[in-house]
Amino acid sequence: MLLSVLPWLLPSALAAQPAAPAPISAPLRDLEIGQLNFLHTTDTHGWLAGHLQEPSFSADWGDYISFASRMREKIEEQGRDLLVIDTGDRVEGNGLYDSSKPKGIYLSEILRHQHIDVITSGNHELYQHNTSEAEFLTTVPNFRASYLASNIDIYHPVTSELVPLAPRYRKFTTKNQGIRIVAFGFLFNFNGNYNNTVVQPVEETIKQAWFQEAIQMTDVDLFLIAGHVPAHSSEYRAIYREIRKFRWSTPIQFFGGHEHIRDYAQYDSKAVALASGRFMETIGFMSIDGLSTSKQPDTSSNPVFKRRYIDNNLFSFYHHTGLDHDSFPTEKGRNVSRLITDARRALRLDTVHGCSPRNLWMSRVPYPHADSIYSWLAKEVLPDSLKDENRGSVPAVAILNTGGIRFDVFKGPFFQDTAFIISPFSNKFRYVKNVPYEKVQLIIEVLNKQKKVLGAPREDVASLDSLAPPEKLSHSSGALSEQESMAAVYGVASHQVPLISRRDDDSIIPGYTTKDDAGTDGDDTIHFPVSYYEVPNVFQALLSADESSPPETVDLVYIEFVEPYLALAAKFARLDADIPKESEEYMPSMGMTELIIDWVQKHWKCE
Ligand SMILES: *[C@@H]1O[C@H](CO)[C@@H](O)[C@H](O)[C@H]1NC(C)=O
Ligand SMILES: *[C@@H]1O[C@H](CO)[C@@H](O)[C@H](O)[C@H]1NC(C)=O
Ligand SMILES: *[C@@H]1O[C@H](CO)[C@@H](O)[C@H](O)[C@H]1NC(C)=O
């Protein structure tokens, strides 16, 4: 019996962050423990305090440390093995990382306490010169022997020599079963990194001698490929094919991420890939049975893979470990929860700037909509607050990418933390004078069309998809049909359903209802679906002007991030202005995050 219903409500204040809401009981599917078991996180983006306004995801990194340790006890008691994996994008996206000076000093101290067996870099670790150096000088040594970088090099901060960010691969044998594993750590073919790192295309890496030797080693029971790479991707397919040229039947387990979705890919009956969501919402679980081992090397292996996406809350953790609030936490887990509380206090992340009168959604409602976060920005925040003194009342149109906004706003207190969560990028504004309003509209239209409209983008400009939130990426990956991939994001039924806020059944609450290559039974918690709507790549706000009689010419204001795309679209629209040469700063003292905080302080009083 996989399904067990535990219909009690947990008393509150059990979650380790004092401000975290208690999880809500819900029907759960059990974990199926195998010979070899894995716990996986990806794209945590600094959310190590968990979600303080969402009960389903309210456990923190300290709780996860207790969970991994209790699962290990339970699994090792049976003579089996557990490995813990993280596949990158640990940085940027939450005040716990972004608001310290320098960034990340608290985060890396918190992170290091989890025992991780294979850990890799994401693209966010490589955007800035000093972020990748911090990775090289702090995180790599903190996870010595576990950190793998199969296709990333860095110019050494001291010697300036080009060196691997971390070891290319690792061969090890599991403690209890004696499973012989060759593990790699990849990043997708990313080219937005700062020039102190070099990301080698996966297709080139797999031709190199060291990789060829590693995959042709004998006495390997499992190839383990961890990476900041989508589960369904050409990069993983290339690695899969290369291994299968030489090892047609050795089991392969991939772990991936980047798209922020729960996903599972079956490459063949012995090769699968798991992606475990984003933002500490999901702890991915995998088990494999039927592997050969150093003790039983000759069994022809017929592996059985099982996957589960665990909602990151204590209700799930207690259930899967069979423990309760007294027996579950470990001393180390408690210590780390306390570290997080102390860091949040030091960073004043609990400071309340105002109170939101309603929920504002990124993708649970269409755009435009009264409850859309983009409509709120376009109709209220930007017209009220985005003003350049020197431009007086010259009308303007501001263009922002939807991907610059990273999360929903919930009804209730708007914390310092909330500002960093919804707008982690400290982007400033720029503008071009005297642009015909009609041309601005054409530019926006171009930016919101498929990339083919622009022809081949410049080498250094990634596709237009980069303007939208990463969740939208999975739609254009081609791996799933449009409707399936829409469903994959929040696991929504393919047709668009109205926002469900009420409970149809007392024990079932809205959340992930994932559909992947193995079916619809992956989520540990049985939910009913949350609606999902596509949003455009960019949206616009009209400033100092009335929509009913649009001005003839305007200041074309834009957020810095869109500049290279805008320059291309402007050419396409035959705009007679050289961007960025003829652009200037707009409201120079303000970035997007400060602008939002400023508006909330003025407009959203708490009762
Ligand atoms: C990198 O430099 C920026 C700009 O000076 C600073 O805000 C940030 O804290 C630095 N990040 C790290 C990881 O040192
Ligand atoms: C990297 O970019 C900086 C400018 O941001 C430039 O000064 C430097 O020469 C570049 N280094 C290399 C190795 O291309
Ligand atoms: C937890 O913190 C206490 C107090 O700082 C310390 O004495 C103890 O060794 C820590 N325990 C673990 C397992 O880290």
C-alpha cells in the first residue's frame, strides 16, 4: 500500500524557523527504499530558510540535514546506501544570500553542514567574477572530494592559470553495498559566464581523453552524472549516447536542474534522469535496485528505478522517517536551523515594509489580470515611482522582462526578504529619448515573438527565452509537447483551469501534480493542481501619460538586463537610434529592488 493518509494537523511552531508556518497534513505516497538511494536538491537559490509563507515548503536546511541523517540511519540499518546530491544554482535569489556584504557569507557557512556526496556548479555561480572565485576558494574546499566540475575551468585568482574549478570526476565505492560508481559533474552549454571562467560545451568534453578513459573503465556498477542540466536535454542525450557506445548495459543515473521543474526522463530501461524543482520546494528521492556490486560483480544488472518528489516540509519528513517532532531533529540539524535564524536576524530579513492587501501571482493568473504581479508593477508601482527628475513630465514607456521577477507576493506582511525574493537582481534603468510610440510597440511585439523573428541572435546574446522566468524554458525545450511541458511546471492539467483556492476535499491542498516520463505518481504529496498561464517575455508600463490617448513620442525606458535584446529588436523595428551608445541612465539612484521597497513603504500600510 503506497498511499497512507495521516489526517492529523501538526501543532504549530515545530518547523525550525520560528516564523515558518506549520505544514498541513495531506495524503502521502511512501518512498520505496532500494539498494542504492539518493536525496537531491537543485536550484536552491539561497532559500535555505525554507518558505516562511507557504506551509508546503516550510522546512529549512537544518531540517533537511536532520532528514538526510535520519534517512541514512534507516537505510544503513538495512545494509543499503544513501547518497546526497546537489546540482547548483545555490546562489542569488534570496536575501539570505543577496543581502549580506559581501554576498553569500552566511549562506556558505550554513550550506557546508550538509553532508553532500556529489555537488556541482550552476550558471548562477559563474555570472560574476567574484561569485565564481568565492565558489573556487570557499565552496569547493568545503566540499572537497565531492565537488565535481567536468566542463568548467577558472583562471586561478592568484596564479591566473586556467585550472579546473574542481576535479573532473570521481570513482568511489558505496559503504554498505560496495556499489562501484563513476561520477561526473556537468553544466549545460552556458555562455553567459564572466570571462574568468570557461565552460566547455558538453559535446567537446565527452571527446576528451580523460572522459573516454573514465567511461571505459571496467568494474563500474553505475555511472552517476550530476549536473546543472535539464533532465530532458541535448547535453544529457549526448553524454548518454557516448557512454552507450562503450557500455551498452551499465546503469546510468542522471540528476539535473536549471529549468526549476520536477521532471524525470527515461533514456532507456537502464538510464534515467531526475530534476528536483527549485527554491527548496522539493527534495528529490531516487532508489535503484538490482545493481551489480563489488561483492556480486557478475550479476547482469536489471535495475529498477523509483522516483519521488518530496514536498519540503516536516509533515513529509516525519512521515518518511517514521519519526516525530521529538525523535526527528538531530543536534546538527537544530544547530543549523539556529544559524539560519541568527543570519536572518543579522540581515534584518524579517523587517516589515508594509502589508500586501492581496496575493499577486506570476503565472497562476493570465497577464494582464488584477492579481498579476506584472499588472501590479505596470499599473501601480512603475507609474507611481519610476520618475527621472531631469525628464520632468516627458511621457515614457518602460520595458521590463518578466524573468526579472522571480516569485509571487503573498497577502500579508511584505518583508525585507520578500523584496529580495521577488527582485533579486539589482538592475538599474536606462533610456533613449524621443522614440515614436508606435516603434516602441513594435519593439515589444518583436521581443515577445519567437526567437526566429530576429534571425540568429548574436553570439553573446542568448535566446529570447532568457528574458522570461526559467520555468518557461521547459516549454521550448522540445522534449515535451507544449501542453505537457506547461503541465510539468506546476504539474497542471493541460487545459487552463481557474485559480483554485478552496479545498474540494478536506485533506487535499493545492500544489505540484507532476506528470513525467514515468506517469503521474511522482509527487509524495497528493495535491490538486495550481493553474498555470504563460506570460510574455517582456511587459510595459506607461509613465506620465494616459493610455486612452497615447503620446506620439516617448522616452523608451528599459531595465538594463534587456539591453542586448532591445538593441536587436530596435534594429528590426528600424529605430534610428544606436543602443546602448545613445542611451543614458534613468533615475540613476534607483534599482528595481529599491523601487519596489520604496513603493510598498508608501502604499501598503499594515492595519
Ligand atoms: C561581488 O562584488 C559586488 C560588487 O562590489 C558585491 O556587491 C558582492 O557582494 C560581491 N560578491 C561576493 C561573492 O564577494
Ligand atoms: C575580461 O573582461 C574584462 C572587462 O570586463 C577585460 O578587461 C579583460 O581583458 C577580459 N579578460 C579576458 C581574458 O578576456
Ligand atoms: C551544536 O552547537 C553546540 C553549541 O554551539 C555545540 O557545542 C555542538 O558541538 C554542536 N553540535 C553539532 C553536532 O554540531
